[in-house]
Amino acid sequence: MRLSILRARSTGSGQASPRASRTRGARSAAAGGSWVVIFLPLHCGTRSLTMPRRARNAQTASSCSLERPNEWKEPPPVSGFEVTIVDAESVIAWVKAGKVTVFDVREPEEFAAAHIEGAIPNPLSRFDASLIPTDSPVPVVLHCRSGVRCGHAADRLRASGFQGKINRMAGGIIAWQAAGGPVVSG
């Protein structure tokens, strides 16, 4: 997006007078008034080239469509990396059978309040992709409170070059408890 910059200096009479300036800084009020900087967006053709908020992050900027700038596209698949969203009932069955590795990406205080027994804490704020096994013989499940942060954790795994299959629990621990899954504290 191109921006046109207009600077105006207050003359003290309540009106601003336009004034060109080659400096980027604003002059002090003691030097004869305060400065106002106005940014005016200029559009290309009939379409604005603004991107959605989530695309401002350099890591996800390549996932935006230039044809339809406010439309989200999934990042290209990484060979050897697969993410599946599973329901809480499936994870409960896997835990009861002892055939799953569960990673909890919530923060330590959330984990201490209530967590799935046997879950391994790996908080998103300090997420360590090296803790996730690449060749696990049992399903690997990421979960959080509601299912959002485990998506961010999966994105970090993808960005780290992780090779393997990951399951995300839909609805997080909220869905787990609603489905009758037991939790422990501590």
C-alpha cells in the first residue's frame, strides 16, 4: 500500500497550515506550535492492498491471496507433515487404551489447575518442537483450552521442519471435560 503523507503545523489560531518538511521528526510546541502527521491511503485501481491482521506476521504473509487480499489461503503442504483434527471422544478412547501421547500447550498455571492425566506440558509461550516425537508408534495429540493454541503449536512444528503426523484435539480440554474425560490437578 502506498501512503501519502501530509504534515500540518498548528498556527495557534485553531487551524492547521500545510508546510512541507524534509525532516521526519515533529517540531516541539515551544518552537511555535504542534505538528500533526496525517497518513492517507492510496489505492491501486479499485482494490485496496491491505492484508488481514493475521497476515502481518512475516511467517504467514506468504499465505495471503493477492487476487483477493482479505481471503486466507492455507500454507502449502510440507512433505512428510500431516495434521488431523480429532474429537475429544477419540482421544478419551486412546487415553483409556494407553495408546496415545498427549502434549498440553497451555501455560503452566492452566496445566496445574487441571490437565489430562499423563499429558506432557509444552506451553506455547516456550514451545519446544524437539519434545514432539517424529516416529511415535502411537498417535501424538496436541491440546489446549479450546483448540486454538494447539493450532499455533502445529504451525510452529511445521515451521521447524517437523516430519510426522500430529493430531489436534478439537475443542481442547473444554471438549474433553464435556465428553466426560477425567482431569487431574497439580
